[in-house]
Amino acid sequence: MTFPNIDPVFLRLGPLEFRWYGLMYIIGFISAYFIILSGVRRKGLSLTKDDVADLIFTVAVGVILGGRFGYILFYNLAYYIANPLKLFAVWEGGMSFHGGLIGAVLASIFYIRRHKLRFYRLADIGFLAAPVGLGCGRIGNFINGELYGRVSDVPWAMIFPGGG
């Protein structure tokens, strides 16, 4: 099976480019909102729709900042020390799962403490949303032709032209 070579940009408006990867983040966060809202109602927690939206926003900021800083720290620190303005060049790529996870956890702890919530009650619900967000992110990786895995010769393996 050959990789379909999807253009990572789904919409161009003049100099602006909107990428599938970013869209998948948005879909993941919106999906998480509805999953968590449903769980909050099912468990009878005293969180409003606005509280859940605030939680999602807080975690989204944690994921994005953590993912970016994780990439910088774990993979290319010397480059960013030499080129500090490139820290903000997110359109050039550079996100780390590990950093995003750390950012999401720290943002969640911040939110839980700020709202004086019980960690385990909210974690039970939040952990249901995490796989959906991760799955959306992996679809974005696939469209970008990233994280393709090991070399394989099985019939259902994907061939990435120009891949590692």
C-alpha cells in the first residue's frame, strides 16, 4: 500500500496556511470537551459547560506549550539556544509527545487545584478523552508522513516515498 501523499495544508488563504495537523488538534480538543461534559453529567459533578470549556482550554495550552518546549529541550536545544527567535516558529514544526504529556498533566493539576476539585473524580473522566485526542494527533502525523514506524514487508504495510 502506498502512502496517499496528502498535502499537509488543507486551506491556503493568501499567505496563511491551515494544516491538517492543527485541524486534528482542534478536533481532538472539541471531542474531549464533549466526552468530558458527558462524563461530568453522568457522574453528577458540579462543573458547568463553561467550567469544562475552561478545563479544555487550560489543558490545550499545556499540551501546546509543553509539546513545543519538550521538542526544544529533548531534541534540539543547541539549535534553539543559537537561534532563540526560532522558539516561536511553530509553523516550521517541532512538537514532542513527552512534553505535551507533561504540559497536559501540569495544566490539569493547576486547573484541579484552582477549582478545588478531587483529582480522581475528574481524572476518571479526563482519561476517557485522552485516547481520542491522541488518535486525532496520530491522524495528523499520518497526513504529515511522520511517525511511520518500523520497516516491514507485510502486504498491509504502508510505503512512504522518501521516508526514513
